[in-house]
Amino acid sequence: MELREQIRSYIIENFLFGDTTPLTGDELSLLDNGIIDSVGVLELVAYLESDHALTIEDDELVPENLDSVDNLVKFVARKHSVV
């Protein structure tokens, strides 16, 4: 499964409980649309760190990295290219 599919699947299963309706596009803001909250961000970070072998620093916990599927895919790809 490709990275985008893995991240979408995680969000759908863990935050939307299998309902794909609220996730209308990969550019959709997860925070602004109530899909995740601050606790959800922490869960998402834990998932990325464990399943994608990343270390995410505090200064990287910004919407530009974590607020949409598009941002998450770019962020993870960028982190892997640095490692």
C-alpha cells in the first residue's frame, strides 16, 4: 500500500470509524473540519513515529505538516529523504 493510502486508511479507521464521507479530499483541513483535535494530533504523531519509523520534533507539530492528508504525505516523504 502506498504512503497516501496508508495515511488515509489510518485517519478513516481511527478518527472517522470507517466513514469516508467527511474526508472529501486530501487537501481538506483535518483540524478545521473537526476530523481530529489536539489529542488526535498526538495520536497521529504516535502512529507516524511507530509505523513509519520517524522521530517528530516539537517544532514540527504545525498544521503545515499535519493538517491534511496532502501535508502528511509531503511531511513523511520529506522526513524519510532526510534520514
